[in-house]
Amino acid sequence: MGAHVHDEPRKPKVKQDGAKKHVIAFIASLVLTALAFAAVGFEVVPTGFTVPFIVGLAFVQALFQLFFWMHMDQKGHEFARISIFAGTSFILVAIIVFVFWVWW
């Protein structure tokens, strides 16, 4: 007979890492939050650069959340990864288009 076809959904392969990776990611998230707080609270960053600095920190922290806590770096998450980055790219392009549309 032919090969048996399974109709079961594909499950992501989850690596069993220790807590070390998660502790490092948590500490890094706390440091990024502290940097954003210091940029505003202690006026460490120049006034005109504060908002872009905080947006950059937010982007980095969002990547930490995706890859360390939501396990987007593991096999089986390709569709979710592509969807998230495609949606983010679409929103970024839309924001840029609307900003230039309003300004010009």
C-alpha cells in the first residue's frame, strides 16, 4: 500500500532551554525600560532625540518579546513570523505615506 498520510496539524518544535536565557531576556527588558525612563526623567538624551530614542528602545523590546517570550526563533513559527513582519512593514509604510501626505 501507499504511504500513510497524517492529517494532524504540525506542532512547533520547542527547545527545552534552561531558565538562563529567560532571565537574561528579562534583565535586558528591565534595562531597556530603565533607559527609556532615564531618557525622560533625568533628561539624559537631548530633547529633540528623546521620542526617536524611546521608539527605538520600544522596537528593540518588542523584538525581545517576540523572540524570547513568544519563541518566534523556533521552528514551526515561520508563518507567524512572516505575518508579523509583513503586517509591521505594511503599517510602517502606511504611517510614512500618511505623514508625507499631511505635510505636503
